[in-house]
Amino acid sequence: MNRWKRLVSEVRADVAAARDRDPAAQGVSSFEILTGWAGVQALLAHRLAHALLEAGAVTCLTKDSELEEIIRAVRSAAPRGASLV
């Protein structure tokens, strides 16, 4: 299985785990879980950063936390911090 199919499979498993284990996630869309659950966002950021690293992508992101900050900024339309400028 190539890295991108594996990434999608792992993210689906993460969403399913959140739905199975969190009573608040019952009846909630996968999109809302991906964008609203901080723990799932942390996993998503880590998995995406790892897939990019495996693909040989050179990025300016030095930590998973910076990727998480971008995800939160896009989700909430919050202004980005000075570390992302």
C-alpha cells in the first residue's frame, strides 16, 4: 500500500476510534471530528508530517506543533502567530 493510501486509512481509523470511544462524537460527521477534536487534529498533523517526510518533501515546518497551528488557524480563521510568518 502506498504512503498516501496508508495515510487515508490511518486517518479513517483515527476518526472511527474517536467515534467509538467518545460519547460526544456519536452522530457527528467525520469532518467535524477532524476539525473539532484536538486529539484527532494532533494525530492528523503528526501523520501528515510523517507522510511528507517519507515522501522526501522539504518543508519549513520544523515541528508537528507548527502544522497543528496551521490546521487550527484554517479551521477557526484565527490570525496566525509570528512563528508562521
